[in-house]
Amino acid sequence: MTALSPPIRRESAKGVAFLVAGVAVFSMQDLILKLLSGEYPLHQAMVLRSLTAIPFLLALVHYEAGLKSLFTPGTLAMIRRGVIMFLAYTCYYIALPALPMATTVALYFSAPLFITMLSVLMLGEHVGPRRWLALVAGFVGVVIMVRPTGAVFEWAALLPVFSGFAYALSMISARRLGTTESAAALAFWGNAVFLAAALVLSAILGTGSYGTEVHPSLAFLLRGWAMPTAFDLMLMMSCGVIAAVGLTLLTQAYRIAEASVVTPFEYTGMIWSVIYGWVFWRQWPDLTAWGGISIIIGAGLYVLWRENAANSQPG
């Protein structure tokens, strides 16, 4: 065999399409949460978002595999994956108020590098030496963007990097569960964990007793609930629809295609972050940031190219 067989090519193409669509959908949620981060706490937005998502996700579960698919031998594993997803997205979201949107997204894009690395350790996928070098280069790009020794170092820049690692773990978990669990069930339990965790945080932080922090990231996490305007309430609830659709699209992408094939297309989110950052906040990456972004994206694209080349060889 000298090339990927048609069924494999079709599955890879479908996986890429699902992932690109999911990234575009989630980019809208990033924009909304950054817009709301100056007035409301993250846990309030997450409660309203998760409650709104429940009926949509239940409908998706019923359509895809039936409600019985929510309760299988893999249910506990799906819940564990939801906990990892919660950690990933919480770290990502609380970084948004403190960093330019493009910087947050670019640092989060260490996730595809982590996914490729973990696909070897946890899934047994093969990654050659050239791709390992590309991964090292990608992490150099991350260091450039974090600027650990620079005058403009911001500790919140570490949050999206940790988020990328946790997200990678969750997506590898989705790949392992993909043969037995539906994408909608994975998304439902992820949302259920989000709701439960956000309710716990709201019970602890909702009165505002800890909301005296000046740092924008800590303020977004710790401030108390506030009565939203009708428009802001609509924005928070719209995140529920975005979450339901986005989670399902991303999970489906990693279920049907090789992780190392689809992950470089996570970088399409960079386009949206630069556009939104400029339109809403007049933020444009400086030369150092563009250098880091270019290295991270270049490393990911090289990994994709090497993966396709390896799959095209005989055997």
C-alpha cells in the first residue's frame, strides 16, 4: 500500500473538518467571556452556560446513541475526563482578562504539542525524531511568548500553558474512549462536571467575600455574583449553546481521526484571536509575540507534514 486507503483519508478529512468547526465555535465563547470578565465572576458564567447547555446536549445524546449511552461501563472514565477538561478551561478562561487574546490563545496552542507527545506515551502512536525536534522547537516558541526573564513577564501567562497540557490529556482520553463512547455522551458528562464544579465554586465564592483581588485573573475567579443586564445574561446563556456544539465537534474530531493528524488544525483559532483582539481591544501582537506564534504554529504544521509523509510510506 503506497498511500492512505480511501476510508482512512475520508475519516482524517472529516476529523479535520470537525476540529476546525469546533475551534471556530469556541473562539466566540472566548470573546464573550473576555468581554464579561471585568464585571462578572467566571463561576457565574459557567453555571449559566452549563445549565443552558443541558437540554441541547441531552438532545444530541438522544439523537446520536440514545440516553442509555450516558450510563455505560465507561461512565466513570468520562467523568474523570470531565474533571480534566474543567481544570483545562478554568485555567484558560482566567488567563483571558490578564493577557491579550492572541497571547492567551497562542500559549494555549502548546496543547497540540502536548497531544502529539502524549499520543506516543498513552496511545502508542509513532513519532519520529524529526517530529520530536519540531515539538522541542514549538516549546521554545512557548518560552519566547511567556518571556520568563523579561520585564513584561506576567505569571498569568503560565495558565494557558497548563491549560494546554490538561486539554491534551482530555483529548487523548477521548481518543481512548472513542471506540466505546459517543461524542455526545462525552460532551454531556464534561458539561455535567463543569456545572457541578461551578456550583461548588459559587457556593464558596458567590458572596464576594474573597473578591478583593486587584489582579484581573484572580478577580475573575474570586469575585461574587452580580445581577446581569438582560444583554449580558443572553451572552452568558449563549455560551451554553456554543459549549454544547463546540464540545461535541472537538470530541468527535479526536474520536474518528488520528490525534497527530488533526491537532495542528487547532491553530486555526489563532486567526480568530488576532481578529477579535484587534477589533474589540485594539491589541496587536508585538514582534516578540509574532516570533513565538510563528515558531509554535510552524512546529505544529511540520508535525502534520511529517505525519502525512509517514502514513504515505509502504506498509
